[in-house]
Amino acid sequence: MNRGNWTTVALTGLFAFTAALPAAAQEDAVIKGKVAFDGDASAAKYKRRAIDTSKDANCKKGKKRIGTYNVILNKKTDPVTVRNVLVYVKEGLGDRKYDVPSEPVTLTQKGCEYKPHVFGIIEGQTLTVTNGDETSHNIHFQPKVNQELNFSQPKKGMTKELKLVAEDTFKVKCDVHPWMGAYVQVFTHPFFDVTGNKGTFELKGLPPGSYVVEAWHETFGTKTMTVEVASDQTAEANFTYKPD
Ligand SMILES: [Cu+2]
């Protein structure tokens, strides 16, 4: 129920009507699916290349070899699927409010790469940034809505806790190692997931309803679809990126 309706009910004095309201809908619906790739998966441009980290010899102590992130295809799935796609509820939750989890999200720097490369976080949730390398990293948040932030972690084992306070989508980069990049989206709800090596996602614990679900990928962009799901049911939402 939106706030407008509620105000109308209250003002007309239909107090008894509140008793007739249905019990709060159960939050047990699931939307899940996969993100497929419909194109030439063997094309050279979709091949992961090793990143040259020789500029800083200490990077290799954290991880011998790191690869490019702009496109990672899961060629062992059928169909071929895409990794690191952030899938989330974009519309349909109305004015519902969700608790901020006490568990932090951790962004690790190890081998001069960010783990995870793409992630979601809830507004007000703690983000812990750690340096697992014997080198200095500079963490540069480039938000659009939250305050810009730039700090360095010169030593291994350093940790910093942050809070993002507004819905936002942005890139994190390192000003020391230009290949380092991570993407963050700040949500006001917990219905988001990132595809892994099976190219699948799952949004659990939804109230029944109709939702606009969006998939975002750093190279292939966004795709949206409307998905309806009933209480205690699972609805499928399969996305396909069809690049040239
Ligand atoms: Cu760095």
C-alpha cells in the first residue's frame, strides 16, 4: 500500500478498515535465472588476457597472474553465460523498508586486483576495505551521489571501514595500479545478486508482486524485464546479451 492510500483511509476515519486488511504478505517468493551470451564466444575480443603487473613486482607476491575483467564468459555452461553481472530489483518494492545487515561487505585487494570485482551493498551497511598485498594501494571511490573518497593503504593488513549512505552506482579504482577496478551499487533493499561461474542469480525472500528486474554488466550494459511472482513461488527471469 502506498502512503497516499494510507493517508486517505486515515482521514476518512475508516478505522475499522484496518482490521479487515489482509495479513502482511509472506516474503517467500523467488526470482531466479541466468544471464546468457548469444554471440561468438570464441572471438578474440572475448578472450581474457593476462594483465601486465610488472610495474610493481610486489603484486605477483599476492597472486601470480591476474586476468582482464571486462568480459568473462562461462563457456562450460549451455548456453554460454556471463559472469559478474549484477542482477537486482529495480522497481516494485514500493515504500518497503529493509533492515541494514550487521554483516559487513568486504572489498579485498590481493595480487593487485579487487575481490569482488562487482558487488552490491545496502545503504548504511559497513564496507570493509582490506589490503592483502605487500604494496601500497590507493582506493579511490568515484561515486555520483555519495561523497568522493580517496585514501591509501600503504601496508599489508590495513583495514578501513566505510559506510555508503545513498543509492548510487560507481567505480572504485586504484591510483597506483591503473588496471585495478571494481564496481559497486548501493541499494535500499537486499534483492540483488552477482552471477558467478554458472551465470546464474537468485533473488530470494521477495513479497509476491510484479517487479522490474535489471541486469547490469560493465561491457554489455543493462537489460530489464518485468517479472511477476506469487507467494511461495519461483519465477524465472533469463537475460540474454546479444553483442555484435
Ligand atoms: Cu593498487
